[in-house]
Amino acid sequence: AGLPFCSASFLALPELVRHGENGMVFDDAKSLLDCITHCLTALDPAQERKWRAAVRLFREFGWTQQWRNVALPELNRVS
């Protein structure tokens, strides 16, 4: 549905979630609370539309295309 979200930080995350562009990233319970609070109380309509559009665009490409466009080039770069 293109719903913006909060995601736990982990090594592969930057390929999927760009903090402030298509969701929010948290590292601990306090930052999770901050993310949820922001999404429920402080997310302005323009920002919400931007995030929803970014999530929809990500979903249109699907996992395989995202892998080819983002993760695979990074793996090739470091190998």
C-alpha cells in the first residue's frame, strides 16, 4: 500500500530503507519510539506522500531488480 515504515538498522538496510526518504531507521528502543511517534504525530502530509511514493516505486521494481540495481553493484565493487 506504499505505507512508510520504521525499520531496525542492520548491515543490508541502506539498500532498502533510506532514512527520511522512504521510512525511518532505528537502532534501539528509544529511537524506535521516536520513529513511531514521528510517524503518528509529526509526519506532515507532503512528507507522507513523498514516502508513500518512494515505497511504491521500490515495490514496482521488486526484489530482483532492486538486487541488480543496488546490492549486486556493491558486491562487485568490494570483490
